Amino acid sequence: MIEHAPTQTQEVFASIFILANRMQTVGNLLQEEVTMKQYMLITLLKASSEPSNLSELAVKLGCSRQNIKKLAQSLAKNDYVQFHSGKQNAVWLELTEKAWACKTRNQEIETSALKLLFQSFEENEISQLQTLLGKLALGVTHIENQIKDRK
């Protein structure tokens, strides 16, 4: 295991946390129809070739099943998703035409925002960032596993 300076790792952690909040805030301001979290859920559902259940979506978005259910209920209330019952009490989500239209309308906004977000990066830096974020995700998995082992 590599040892790192505690102050430096604390600063990196705080920076990531703050940036995540800022990205969510600007994402909410960029679109009027749905929140950034709701948009991410729509994006995940759109990327899937078949309906996804709440538990699978929770893992993909890195939050609880209850959080996904809340997001989905809000989206369902506004006709963006539909709930379907599945085997073993699984709840499946499917996008409506309204959600597909929302995603299409916001595609230009998303593309423009991503261009601005990464405009100061070189191609190799994007690749490096992907690698580093993968390592960070692995670190989060280690913490999750440690928490599970304690229980």
C-alpha cells in the first residue's frame, strides 16, 4: 500500500466533493424540465437496451435503492418513466416518450456543457483522468467492503 500525505489526500477528497456539488448545481440550472440526478437516471435508462430494476440502477448511480425510487416516483409523476412489477418483487423502470424527447432536447445542452467542462484538457489527460477515476472508484469499493465486513 502506498502512503500519501494526509493533507494532500484530504484536499483532493474535498475538491472532488465540492466539484461534484458544483456540477450538480450547474446541471440543475442548465435544464428546466428535470434535476441533474433525474437526468442521470434518464440517461442510464436510455443507455440500457431493456428496462432496469431499481436495485441495478442504485448500484450504477452509487446510491440507495430508496433514493432511486424517490427519483423515479418524481419522474413518474411527471410522465417521464413508468413502473413495472417483475419477479421476486423487483420494480422495473421504463422511459416514456416524454423522457426520450427530453433527452433529445437536452442533447445539445449536454454536448455544449461537456465541451466547456473539458476544454482545457488534452486528449491524453482525459484518458489519464478516466484511469485515475477508475482507481478512485476502486478505493470507494474497498471502503464499502470494509464497512460490509464490520457488520
